[in-house]
Amino acid sequence: MKYGFSDKVKYLKSSAVRDILKVINQGNIISFAGGLPEEDLFPVDAVDQAFHKAVTSSKKSLQYGETEGVPALREALTERMAEKGLQSSPEDILITSGSQQAIDLFSRVMFNKGDVILTENPTYLAALQVFESYETNVVAVDSDDEGMVLEDLEEKIARLKPKCIYVVPTYSNPTGKVWSLERRKKLLELAYKYHVVIFEDDPYGELQFDTEDAPPSIASLDKQNLVLYTSTFSKTVVPAMRIGWIVGPHQIIRIMAQAKQATDLHTNTISQHALVHLLHDFDIDAHIQTIRDTYYKRMLVMKDLLSKADIEGLEYIVPKGGMFFWVTLPEHFNTTELLNEAVKEGVAFVPGAPFYVSDAQQNTMRLNFTNSKPDQIEEGMKRLVQVLESTNVYA
Amino acid sequence: MKYGFSDKVKYLKSSAVRDILKVINQGNIISFAGGLPEEDLFPVDAVDQAFHKAVTSSKKSLQYGETEGVPALREALTERMAEKGLQSSPEDILITSGSQQAIDLFSRVMFNKGDVILTENPTYLAALQVFESYETNVVAVDSDDEGMVLEDLEEKIARLKPKCIYVVPTYSNPTGKVWSLERRKKLLELAYKYHVVIFEDDPYGELQFDTEDAPPSIASLDKQNLVLYTSTFSKTVVPAMRIGWIVGPHQIIRIMAQAKQATDLHTNTISQHALVHLLHDFDIDAHIQTIRDTYYKRMLVMKDLLSKADIEGLEYIVPKGGMFFWVTLPEHFNTTELLNEAVKEGVAFVPGAPFYVSDAQQNTMRLNFTNSKPDQIEEGMKRLVQVLESTNVYA
């Protein structure tokens, strides 16, 4: 039987990461592939209590709710963001089914076919998937260790008149990079000069290893209402709740709420109420500190083993937070081909190529260090380095 | 500050129903406007237990999950649907954030600008909103008490070559109508003859007042894999979980899952696991019977008061299930204008006009009987009939 799909379907790609995850969940494979938080850190008792309160304290929390999100949760978020210097009002917040939905709803209300979006290169794969599904024209801006290269950025803004600049400036997925404060300010200046909206995707901002070292969000520096900021509780509480949020110009948030109404009416209200109770009853900041400490130790284990690999030209960025190492191998490596070999040897990673907007570098890979215990990281890295070294020999 | 939105935004309308709901939630207004289930029937203890089990029995249920949905829930749905004659496989089911998302994802992967969708008239408002947001061409088919009028349907299929026929054939929103078995079969024959996909939206199918009287779903009669069927737990358990599902041709479900991956990765996994436990531990069918009995009694109270209204030409359809009365007033009534008057007198309804695809009848209204207690229905109907009668005098 043949069915007539919409033209947009050809832009829908299944995520390479998720396709790999499906395979490697079978068998004795140590996976550095996914972007999963450590399950042993899930605050099960606190989540259990929070859901118990959410379900039993008011029948209203089991009824249909407001599309914009539970007011008490939006108020709590306003307070939490203010502590980090991001001033907002609950009316400027939309609760979403994970921050992925924030990217999708934003795209839905902003982009026409052919609209230009500037991004880093490489950047968050699933954002690229969304942008492409709206038939936009995603263009890469050169980056260095501080963020986007300003000359290239301004040239492309002036020439291409982008509708939006999409950035993951803090412990980025996939590279783990952090934009400098200077570069954040300059990005804003250019956005003001050319009137371009900035979309700041910040799922990892809370996962910094050195609290002295964390620059403020771009949204917190914005004085002209041109930045949308999205984050999530998936990395700091549990992913299964699917609670993210987006804050930004009221006019855009309001239209996104209308789009959300047509999309799924509203986000799961039980989870929203549970989060309100959790934020009230549970010391989430102490919990986040535990997550940071654990991930930091794991990062160091992986770093140590990467530094010992006997492969000339292997480079990696030491992450200051987040969940990933970004590794660049000598040019003759092709990590997509290497993955099959690695899986045979019992270790998995994500090839870097799908994260690129253009000029994909086949010799890159993303390694997650948060979902494996230190001894698994040691064993997995042993296997991986072995595969790399033996491939290197035959190059 | 001005922002450049996408062209699609002009097709986004806020739901008239939800806008009204916002107003009437203030004050001492008896509302027949929403489509809300009765909160006192929410199985709070069972939901509480189910969430407790979901959160505490496995950390995997707190982690990221499969886009298609939790396998155990899809298996349970396969069994439940089979009991009602709808044969399927878990691979042909996609779990969605309410059935609203099923309509949206289906639209996203199927429709190009200008594609024709045939619907009943009036029909489910929020489906119209979704279809219009994809810039489709929604065309109304004439209906009578048995369902769509076949001559008009075939003429429009042959002439307009629709991509899809959207129907709410069982205790429809807004009219409460039920399609006859004969008409269901004829619809399928026409779909086969012209190769058109049918989208069967069935949120109310479980809410029948006379179990002898319930015709099989159109999907259960389908032999050629041309029907998609969506339903929800919002009316039978609680809306706040936001769990719906869609079952249909694997090829379409698979593409919808890819679209869902970009949209929100996956549906809230805690709620999905909670539902698995609930379906296992709790007698949901006995619970649904209680809901039916309660709603049936309330329907009778409203019917009695409608029948006593002293307005010549007032007509209504006696629902055999579902949540709504559809009332047609004499032609000089305009229910949109009447609503303000009614709200002043402390009663609310939804004007019928927004439910129409074309030829909107301004003298219609939808009355919900499930979210008010019998004494509230009596008082609310007294107020409403008074407003109607006094308006009638001055006509």
C-alpha cells in the first residue's frame, strides 16, 4: 500500500545517535554514545514524594491545564533564573515537553522555507533535524575556543540576513566548549546592530565543574529583548519527566503557546506539579553539586585514558562542564566506519560527522562520560584506544 | 520590538473554547463550556499507586525512552484494542502526548499546502486548528443522523481528491452523534475505491451509555490498511497524564515517530509506566462503567431541563455517549452574542460557530454535562433557559 506523504517528510531524518543507541542496548557493549545522565544519581525518593504530593494534593492537578504551563512552576523558574542573573516574568515563560519541544515550537512560529539560521559547526544534532524539517537554510559560522568567530559571523549576518542565530554556548553538545564572556557580549552587539533573534540552548549550564568559571547566560546579558533561552530538568532531575522551558520576548512566547495548544494542548501537568513540590521540598542545588562532582571525576578518568592513547595527532577538548568529550583523530580516520569495528570490540561512541552543518569532519567523535561508571570508562576506553591504535597501524 | 514570524502564524488561532474557559474560571459561573471530565471520578488512589510503582520500580523508567513509546504500554494497548475487535501489533502504535499530538504529527507528515481534507460539519475545533496551521484546504461533507451523506462524500472525493477524511464517528465532539454501522462500512468502501486515508478520532468511544448500542470502530472494520485510529486516556483515567496513542499503517506510524523524535523526543515515560501499572493493578473497565453511569444520569438531568424550555424551534440531539449536547436554537439567535449575556447571569457554554468548517450556524451551542454536578446542572440550566427565553421575547 502506498501513502502520499508531505514533501517535508524528505527532510525528516532519524537521529544517527538514537539509531545507534537502539543497536548497542543489546549485549555487553560499553556505550559512550548517548547523552544520558547517570541513573544511579536519580533522586528516586524525592521524585517519588513529589509525584505522591502532585497526585494527591489537588484534583485540579490531574485535570486539563493551561497551555503556558502550571503557574507555580513558572514562578519557581522565574526565581531560579533570577538567582543566575536572568530576570523574567512568569508570563514570559512557556513550559515545554523537554527543551527539544522549545526548539520545535520556536521553529514552527518563526521560520519560512529558505530562512537562514546561523549555527556553530558542529552543533546539536537534533536542533539541525528540526531546522531542516522546516526547510530552512542552516549556515555554519566559524568557531574557535572562545565561541563564534566575530568577523565570519558579521559577514554572514550582513550578507545572509539570518532570521536567527542558534547557539549552545555553555558546555556545548557536542564539543563541550564554553563561550567567553567577551564573545557573548559581542554576539549580542551584532544581534542588536542587525536585529537578529538569538536562540540560546542551555541544557548543560548547571553542569559546570568549576563554579568560579561559569559565564553568565547570553539571555541574562540581553537588554533589548532579542534572546530566547531554553533549558530543561532532564539533566538535573530525571529525563523521563520531559519538562523543559523557554523564556524570552513575550510576543514570541505567546505565539509559541498558541502553536503548542494545537500541538499537544499542554505539557504533562502531573510532572509539572511534581517539579513544583520537588523544588520546594528537596535541595536541588545540593543534588546538582553531587551530579557535578560525579561527572567531574568521570571526566578526569576519561581524560587520563585519552591522554595516554598512543596516536599522534589525537586531540580533544577538556570539558569544563557538561557531558561530552569531543575528539579529533588524525585525518585518515573515518569514525563512521570505525564504529562498526568498535562495536565488535564492545564499545560505542557517536561519529562526529552528523553534528556538522557543512564540511563534516569524518575524523571526529563524541564521547559521553556521564552514563558509565569509572571502571566501565576504564574498560571502554581500553577497548576504544585498542581499536584506534590498531586502525592507526594499518592506515 | 518587532519580530519576523513565519507565514504559518497567521493560520494559528487561539481556541475559542480555551479563551472562554480562561474568563469563566473566575467567579461563580456554572460552566457547560469546557470538555472536562468530572474530577471527583478521578481514581486518585490508583493513580497515586501507579506513579509510586513507576518511579520506584526501575531507574530505567526515569531515563530517556523510546520515541515510539514504552513497549509494555503498547502491548497493553494492543490487548485492549483487540478486545474491541481492533487487531494490531505494538509496532504499529505510537504513544503521543494526548491524542491532540497524534492529529498534529499525522498532519505534519501527510499534508502539503493546499491538500484537501474532508470533515464533518461541525467537527472537532482543535483538529481544524491543526489542519489550518498546515495551510490545508478543509472541506465540509454534509452529514445526517447516521454519519456523512454518501452522495455528497463520493462527489467530493471524486472531484477534490482529498488526502484524508477526518471523522469523529462515535459520540462526536461537538454534536454527540454516532455513525451507523452501515455508514461506517460505506465510508470504508469509498476510501478503498478512491484510495483515501481515513483518520478516525475516538476520544469518547469508551463513554457509551448503552453498551448494546456501540458500533465497532471504523479501524476495526478496515481490511486494507487505510485507517489511522487515535484515542486517549484523558477521558478514562486523568487528562493531566497527557497519554494518547495512534495505531495504523506501519509505514505512516514509522514516519510519524521520526517526526515525533524531532518534536519532543518521546512522551513522558513516567506517565507511560504508571499507565502500565494502572492497567495491570486497577479494574479500569469497572471504573469506566462508573464514569458512564454518572455521565448518563447527568445527561438525563440536562435533557429534562432542555425539554422543558419554552422556546419554539429549540432542538437538540440526545447523546448516546460522550460529553456533549448539541443545541440548535431558532434562527434569530446568535449564540456568540448570547454568551456575554449568559456569563452575566452566571452560566457559560460554547457557541457552535467555531466548530463549523463552512456555513457556520450562529444559532447553535455545545453544552457539556460531565463537569457539573446534577444540582449545578439544574441551576445552570435554569439560568441558561432564562437567558434564552428572555432573549427570545425581544427577538
